[in-house]
Amino acid sequence: MKRKISLDDIAKHFKVSKSTVSKALNDSHEISARTKAKIIAYAREHKYRPNLNAINLRKEPSHSVGVIIPNILNYFFAQAISGIEKVLNDHGYNMIACISNESHKKEVAITEMLRKGAISGLLVSLAEETGKLNNIDHFKPFLNKGIPMVMFDRVSSELNCDKVTIDDSKAAYNATEHLIKSGCKRIAIVSLLGDLEISKLRINGYHQCLKDHNIDLDKSLIFEKLEKSFMEVEIRKLLSAGKVDAILGLEEEAGVTSLLTANSLGIKIPEELSIICFTNGVLPKYVRPSLTSISQHGYYMGERAARQLVKRIEQNDNGNTFETEVIKTTMIERESTVPVA
């Protein structure tokens, strides 16, 4: 078996200190961009993996996995965490669960904390602010050091790692088409997802469906970057103007808030307004009328992401070929939409 390349080997190759190599792999500002690029490329080419015991001699060999999610109160992420924990536990790994609360600053702090420890791998779903800032540099040191990482749901195309997602564009297309086939033509988008890639993909699916059905796009019906504190006010204005006959909520809160606001205005659902939302959580089942929703199968997604990470860790494989697994969604039809034959 070929001997693993070590930090010392990399240092000797470039005739620099081990400290310089370590700083380069950790994306330190003390090392020039040119030197960092050379060291990182060499480490990747030779599949360098850090000796986790050497990182912290006081610790036992790592059997821990870091998990970063944006919101534990969100039904989807609560389900995903449950799926992740089940798989990790079955394989003897400890889960270090961290919550970014949609904050880029907190997400960065979490990654710094995890880097100081001895984790075997990392599972990540991005914070909303990270998507808005389009800054994912804090994850690169993990990849540079050969620590396996799997992203799920909220992913970044700029990071070369395994990913588990749904087909967001197709799911939104199918939901929009369902509304059109039920007779709706003035379909609004309501979202709290901001600049996240999943938001853009879902809106693209909506656009394409309108185009395919020869319905003109009305940008005044797209509320893609609502702030939570103003969402109900904006939805109330939209519904009071009588401009729409359907709403597609890009996440559960947008859909539920739209339904409750419509109820308060005396709008009949689904006779006067149809509503569909992403995430088949608890609320869509129990609001009245019950809310048609798109199940993203959070528990299963968490399981699949964790299995892929465990596979990478145990096969000691963090090469240059990565997989993106796409999970099919399911529309759960309830009382907020008209049945389509």
C-alpha cells in the first residue's frame, strides 16, 4: 500500500517549514496567494489527509462529525438532523450539531471552532446570509486539508464536494403547473430565502412553467427577498389588491402566513385563492384549510448525506470526483388547492 503523504513531506517538497504548510492549508492570510495555491494543489494531487491525533495530542482519535444547519426550528432541518444522527450513530460516530441561525458571521465562527477540534468530516446546509454574501471561503480549509464534506439542501456550486439536494427547479415547475391546470393564471411567489441558490432555482422553475403555458411573467407578483418582520404586511397588500389567484410559497412559513392572512381577509380558499408551499411540516397539515405542500423528504435527505460522508471517511477517499444526489419531491395535495384530474 502506498504510504500516505504527510505534512513533513509537503514541507520538504516546497523547502518550507511545516508551519508554513499548515497555514497554507488553513487559508491563512500570512501566506501569499501563490504559495497557498501551489501547496493546496500539491496536497490535493497526493490526497493528503491530516493526522487528527497530531492536531491535538490530548484528544482520542476522532470519531466525530460536525453538522451545521441554519435553523433547528424549521421542520425540514429538524427531520434532516434526525436522519443524520441515526446514520452516524449506527456507524459509531458522534454528532456535533451546530446552528448558524441564518448568520454568516456565526457560521464562520462555527467552522473556526470545528477546525480547532478533531472532526472526521462535515455536513453543511448554508445560512441565508452566506447565500446573500456569496462568501463560502470559511469552508475551503476543510477541503484543502482533505477533510470530507457533504452539503445538503442549501448547497454552493462553488465548493467541490459531494451534495444531496432536491431538483428545486423541477419541484417549483410542477407546483406551478398544478396551479395552472386548476385554472390559476395570476400566480405570486412569496419567499424568505433571499439570495440562496435554492431560491433562484425554484423561481427559474416557476418562470419556465409560465413560459411553457404562454403566461406572461409579471415581476410585480414575485416577492423573493421578503424580510420576516414585513412578510405579513406585504402579503396583506398583495391580497387586498386582488391581483392574484394563487400563491407559491418557497418555504413553509411563506405558505402558512399567506393562508392565515387570506383567512383574516375573508378570502375563500381554494375558490378564490390557491396556495402551495415547500416543506411538508406539521403546520400545513393542521392549519385550516389544510395546505398543499411539497415534501422534500428531510429525514431521507439527512440519511443520504450522512451515508455519503461516512463512505468518504471510511474509504479514506476525498478525491477529485464528487457526486450530487438528487432526491425526488412529492406533492401532498390538501384543501388549499383545487384537485386536478
